Amino acid sequence: MSKHVFKRAGFLAATVGIAGLLSAGVASAHVTANVYGPQPSKGGYGSIFFRVPNEEKDAGTVKVEITVKPEYALSSVRAKPLPGWKAEVVKSKLPAPVTTDSGTQITEAVTKVSWTAEPGTKIAAGSTEFQEFQISAGKFPANVDTIEFPATQTYENGKVVEWNQPTPASGEEPEHPAPTVKLAEKSADGHGGGHGTDTKAASEDGHASSSSDNTARWLGGAGLVVGALGLGVGAGATLRARRATAVSGKSDTEGK
């Protein structure tokens, strides 16, 4: 009786574990904009990490391009050097001047940031690798709560995937969501946060703050935890079942 119960428990736990691991992989399979440490605030500066996974089975990623909307008027954007990738920051004249909250008129701002793989470098084919591309930017607009960074992912076989769909008011995630970052309110002293503290915080604790894939991260983390627990319980149940069988067999032999 107990033998069958243990077998059923082990099978169920293993099934839950596998499902959890699979859901974690599915939940994170798109380009996201992430923040480590203090959240960038309205009118402030901060660092953003664009996480790019590879979804093609037979082709690696060789270029990533981020579009910066002109209305954000980001006059200062820097790309952190990444070995094997050539970064380029493009500034363009704005269609119309943008006046900041301090009264400054911005006529030229960054509109694109791209990373192109050098020979021998790529995000490998399959779903087991990703790369993070970091920028430091500002001043962020003071009149919006969330900023979007449409992204273009180019594969070595010529395939191009656009991650540019806004999330609707319903909150339902589109097929190719644009990477987004939520901006915090200004601090009490009127200054924006995120001045160079992001990288240090990331190296100390590695915790990601809110971004476009909050739901995906929660689901992915929960899936991994449940998966690990499920596999552990399954393994333990199997061992207990074997021990119970061995003891039962020994008792039967002694009884004879």
C-alpha cells in the first residue's frame, strides 16, 4: 500500500518539477530591459541592462539595436564596452525641440544604440544562452511613468525580430513586447536617482528591480523553486519506496 503511495508521490513531484522548469524557460524568452539597484527616477539618470536571449535553434544573434524615442530627449547615453561587440550610439536632430522640466531646450538627442558582433562572436543558437547590454542614460523624462525601448534582434541567418509591441491597458503581454522601464518619482530633494550606483549594486547583490518582465521573472523564479523542490521530493519518495520494498521482501523471506 505504502509502496504505491510513494510511487505516486514521486511521479507527481517529478511532474510538477519538470513543468516548473519548463514554465521558467518560456516566461523569460524575450528581450527585456532590467535595472539592478536603485530604480531610475523621473528627471534623473541611471543604468539599464538589455537582456537578449536567443530563440533560434540554428542561428545565433549577431546584432541588437535599441530605439530611443525622440520625445524622451535623452541627450546623454553611453554604452558600456562589451568584449566581442562593437557599440554605436546615434544622435539625431529632433523633429521639434523638447523642453525639459528645468526649462532647457533639447534639439538633438540619442535615437539609437546598437551592438554588432565582431567575427567569432554571437549569442549562440538555442535557448541556453543570453547576453546583457548595458547603457547609462539621462536625463529621463519627468512627465512619464514608464519608458519604452523598442528593440531589433538580428540573427546570423538574416532573420530579424522586432520587439516593439506596447503592453495594452489590460496588462496582457503581447507576442513581442517592447522592453520597458518604470521610472520612480523624484526624491524629496528634487534630484533624480540612479547616479552611477546601479553597477555597484548589481555586483553586490544581483537583484533585479521592476522592468517589462516583472510577471515573467516571478513566474520563472517560482517555476525554478517548485521544479527543484519537486525533483527533490520525487527523488526522496523513490528512495523511501525502494527501502520499503526491501524491508518488505526481507520480512517475507524471514517469515518463510
